[in-house]
Amino acid sequence: MKCLHCKKKFLAKDKKYLPFCSSRCKSLDLSDWLSEANKISDSLNPDQDKF
């Protein structure tokens, strides 16, 4: 399995931070979402009315 953040390969059965390889990668991913470095684009459903 590959970590979603650092792309390092690891054995899923050995880790408790799935889908990440470590607590550090899990925290860094959360930080990316909170800082809006990661976001869901508006173009997922272009036919939906805007509010």
C-alpha cells in the first residue's frame, strides 16, 4: 500500500494510521486541508445551481 501523503510503500497490516504510513503524514494531510492547500473543486457538478 502507498501512503496518500508521502507515497512511501508500507504494509497496511502494520500501521494504525491508514491510509497514511505515520502520524506525521496524517497530520500533514490534515494541515493541507485546513490551510485549503487541498480542496474539492466546484467543477464536480457543473449543472448544479450556485447559491
